[in-house]
Amino acid sequence: MSFVQNFPFFSIVIAMFSGILSSALNGKQARNVSVAAIVLTTCMSAAVLAFCLSTGESYTYMMGHFPAPWGNEIRAGVLEGLTALIFGVVMLLAVVGGMSHTFLDVEPEKLNLFYIMIDLMLSSLLALIYTNDLFTAYVFVEINTIAGCGLIMIRQKGRSFSAAIRYMIMSQLGSGLFLIGLTLLYDVTGHLLMSPAKESVAKIVAAGAYEIPMLVILAVISVGLAIKSGLYPFHSWIPDTYGFATPTASAILSGLVSKGYIFLLIKIFYRVLGVENVIASRLVNVLFLFGLAGMIMGSVHAILEQDTRRMIAYSSVAQIGYIYMGIGLGTEAGMIAAVFHMFSHSATKALLFISAVGLYEVSGEKKDYRSLRGAGYRNPLAGVGFAVGAFSMVGFPMLSGFISKLLFATSALQSPHKMPLTLIGLAVSTVLNAVYFLRLVITLYTKNPDGEKTGRFRIQSGMLKGAILCFILLNLVLGLCSQPIVRAIGDGLAMFG
């Protein structure tokens, strides 16, 4: 076994150990440990991706001395390595970009707790990406939920507490349904490792047995993870959760956490239940319709918002709808488009939240449209960063959002019965996206009336500026160099099967 093949396991352990170590450190030391852990695990993810691309195969890593079906396994392939790499880059830039605000928003004696939550979030996301065991996935789903709740309420303000409670209630509902689904699946198959479970499912389907239980398992698991990822109409927790957390927490929660659950759902479709069985069950049609509803209704709610934080948060509801719509197409092209949009939205939404910090800083920390007039002039880099993110969400050429919508449109052609609804949904959603995003961009570059106060000015940290520049670069890379990424996603999905 090559030494690189140990990296997925090392990454998860390093992230968890960093959280343990941070509990004994002060805030600044915990920050340094967290940043170092993110950098190290991201480099390991890049090495895993390079290794899998060079071999053209995936591999499993047995943990301990117990082989399948009793032991625990990690599985790494092209898609796992690519996802872990992009998630690591986004998390690093989110932590660095929001660092100055973290020190302002979090009490000094609780700062190390914030970075413990970051470490736990990193370890749980890596585990969801790499694990080949269903119960391990459930354990890290719960760790992810607890870490997310801690990140939301760390500001110690009233709205943060209520947002954390709402997040916890909805997340536990989703986790409970997911656990019920896993319990039923174990009862039917007798396995928790993904590969043996898939073999048992294939035999059950071939024999025509357990048709109703298998449909219930598929539905319960899908609904549970859909609730946790914020699919419409299970989205009510999103606006406050993303809108009232610290900038770093908002970027991570909106850009990464929901995508981790969707990635796990895709893994279960391919590696446990069999994607052909999922398509045959017609459940993808339900996901398709809810995805379309989310695309439209999320944008409608965003248009009605006056608080720009909640507007950005509601746009996430629409973008999650795009992903489920792609999955619901029930084709390989639709799945590739959905996975690419996961990456695109992760990078773009984090860019929007981090850039918004710079705009609020020069607007008296106010978030309404009126107060943000001219903020693009008062903070040019943050204005450009937000404009790039907004244009990407709308689907301007050369940016990652354009590639996502192009992939969705072309994949719709392979599903004739769903093509009209898909193209209409894309068109309507794009127009609505343009209404609220371009409205805010125009506001940022509309000069204030004479005599209107713009609020206090602050000199921004170099880390925030660097993070915005790197996010812009990442968005351009996803937009201009999309073909290798799309091919890698296709190869990774083929390895899933």
C-alpha cells in the first residue's frame, strides 16, 4: 500500500485531534492549530486526488484488523479527493477571511471553543466524504450537527440562540429519519458497510422481495438528508442560521455543511441502494419537483427581503433546489451537473458572505439596502468580490455559475419528459436571481445622496482582502477550467458505481 493511501484516515484523525488540542489552548493558539490542520488536510486531499487520477481506480482502507463485513472502512476515489480538496480550500479561505470579525464577535474566553467547532466540522465533513460505513456516517452527521449548532450560537446574542435552537430541532428531525432508514436497511440487508450492503440490496431487488420496505428506506433516508441540507420546503431554519452567525460560520454553513449531506446522499444512491434502483423507484421525480419549487420560491423570498444577510441566505434555498433538480433528472449528466453546482455554490456563497463583511464594515455595520448605497466605492475590493459572486449566481459567462446552468440545461436534453420543466425553471430562476442580486450590486455602486451619512469606516485586514482575491480566483478557475473538473466528476461517479 502506498503511503498516500493513508491520507484520508490521517486527515480525519488530525482534524479531530486538533479539536482536542485546542481545548487546552487560548484563542489565538487554537486559531493557529485550526488553520494548520485545515492546510495540512487540504494538502493531503490534493495528494489523494492526484494518486487516484494517476491510478484511475478507487481504493478502500481497512481501519483496525477486522475485515468486511465486521470492520470499518474508508474509501477514496477521484470524486472523494476532489470534493475534500475543494471543501478544504473553501473552509481555509472562510476561516482566514472572517478571522478579524471572529475576534470581534466572539468573547475572548470562548474563542478556543469556536475553533474547536471548526475542527469538529472539518473532521465530520472529511468523514462524510471518505467513510464507507453507514453507521460511521451517522455518527459524523451528529458531530456535524453539534458543531454547526455551536458555530451559530457562539455570538451569544438573542437571535443567534433562537437560530441555533431552530437549526437543532430541524437537524435532529432529519437525523432521526436518517437513523430510522439505516436501521431498516440493516434489518433487511444485515450490513452497514456500503459495498456488502449494495450486494445484498441487488439480491433483494433481483428476487423481488421487500419492495415496500426498500421504498420506505429510500424515502426516509432521502427526506432525512433533504431536511438537513435545506431542500424546500424544509428550509425555514436557513435564513436566521446563515444570517445571524459570524461571517466565517455563515460561509461554512452555507457553503459546505449542506453539501456534505448531499454528497452523502449521492454516495448512498450509488454505493448502497444502486442508482438504477433509485431511478426505478420514481423517487427522483419527487426530488426533481421539490428542487424546482426551491429554485423558484427561494428566489421569491430573497426578492422580498430587505436585510441583505437574509437575502443571501434565501438564495441558498434556491441553489440547493438546483442541486436536487439535477439529481432528480435521473441521468448521469444531471448528476454531474448537480455535483459541479455543489462545488460552484460552495465557492460562490462563501465569497458572497466574506465580501459582505467588508461592505458592512464601511456602512456602519448596517445590512439594509439603503445603508449599503455606495459601499462598492468605499470598499472597492469587497464590492468587486460581491459583484463577482452575484454575477456567478446569475450565470454570467466565465464564472462557475454559468457552467452550472449550462450543464443543467444540456443534461435536461437527455431527459425529454423533464426537459420543458427544467428549462422553464432555469429561465425563471435566472431572471429572479438577476432581480435580487443585480439590484444589490447596483445599490453598491449608487452614490449616496448629498448629506447622507455612510457610517464609520474601518481599515480591513490583509487576510480579508487576500481571502476575497482567492475566492474570486477560485470562481474563475471553476468557470474557465471546468472541463477537467467535469471529467473528474464523471470519472468519480463511475468509480462510485
